[in-house]
Amino acid sequence: MPLDTMLQTVREETAAEQLRADDLAGTVTALLGAGRDSGDAERELFGVLDGLALLRMRQHAIGVMRTYAFTDAVA
């Protein structure tokens, strides 16, 4: 798969997971505000945040590979 395609795919996955994390954060906030147990929602949120961090690291790594591939092609 070309690096540009990989980078676009990871960006789309990252955006989708960010929306999911935002929704879960809202859920956790609402549960805490209502004085209810938010343990399951918090665990799910932290799982999504961990995955989001990995996606962002992957996005950065692909961007670096793409930069070096472009630099080598120009040289």
C-alpha cells in the first residue's frame, strides 16, 4: 500500500476514534454529574484513548517514512 494511502487511512481512523473519545468523555462527565457510577464508561474511554495514542504514533511514523521516501526520490 502506498504511504500516502496508509497515511490517509490512519488519519481517517484517528478522526473516527477522536469522535468516539469525545462522545465517551461526554458520557463519563454526564454520569459523574448525575452522581452515578461511571466505571465501565471510564474504562472504555481509557481504552479508546490508548488506541488513539497508538494511531497518532502510527500516523507520525508513516509521515516520517513518507518524508524520507520523498527525500530519497528527489536526491
